[in-house]
Amino acid sequence: MLHIGHGYDVHAFAEGRRLVLGGVQIEYPCGLEGHSDADVLAHALMDALLGAMRAEDIGQLFPDTDPSYKDADSMELLYRVARLASKRGYQICDCDCTIAAQAPKLAPYRQSMRENLARAMGIDVSRIGVKATTTEHLGFVGREEGIAAWAVTLVDDRC
């Protein structure tokens, strides 16, 4: 049977942090605030996968109260979620992601993000889409206060 999942994450910009999106370090004056590396794209995708499995969310699986996840690499966490899906009998069929960021411009990094996410999940890069958009200067994203990401996934438990 096919299952869909949807994920969303948002992080505020923070001085003194590196900006990591889809496992790609992006040159920018600040990064995103968070307990882990604050990779909003990976976090949204993890929650989408967990939602498709009807499992816990990333806050339950990797709580920010646990010091072992301090500055954690979200690609490693995504790998662990994909392994959990596999152990529970799910095959990842397709993923589509959108990042909302007024700045920086993300188009040059999209392919690298796709490759990193696919590698972490153990799927072909053709099964993952990454898009970037702005909010036309509206809201917290438009005011360049942070970045948001959405992801949808399709998994199959018939494997």
C-alpha cells in the first residue's frame, strides 16, 4: 500500500552558525538556530518520511533535550530515519521538497542538495526534487529572519 507524508520545518537565522541546507554548507553571513545543525530541509524531509510511516516526529525521535544531538549532522539523522523506514518494510518511492528563503539564492546548490539527500536515504537522485522560492518579501522569510521548508514523500510497504 502507498502512504504519503508531509513535513514542515522552520528555523530563525543566528549569528555565529554555519548555514546548512540539504547537507550543503552555503556561504552566508549567518546560519540557522537549532540544537542540531538546523538543516530545515533535512528536518522537513525526515518528518515527511516519519509521517508516511505513521511514526513519531523528529522531536520525539531526536529530542533537543538530549545532549547527544547537539550540533548533530542532519544527513546522519536522515540516514537513520531512512533505515527505520526500511526496517519497518517501507520503500521510499518519491520525495519533493520546497525551501522558502528570501536570501541567500539557492539555485546553484539544488543539485548538490538532491544528491546529498538521495545518498542519505539510499535512493536514486531521480526520486527526489528540491525547489527554492522566495516569499516576495512577505512574512518572516521575506524579512530575512529565517528559512522554512516543506516536504512530501511517497512510500510503499508492499516490498
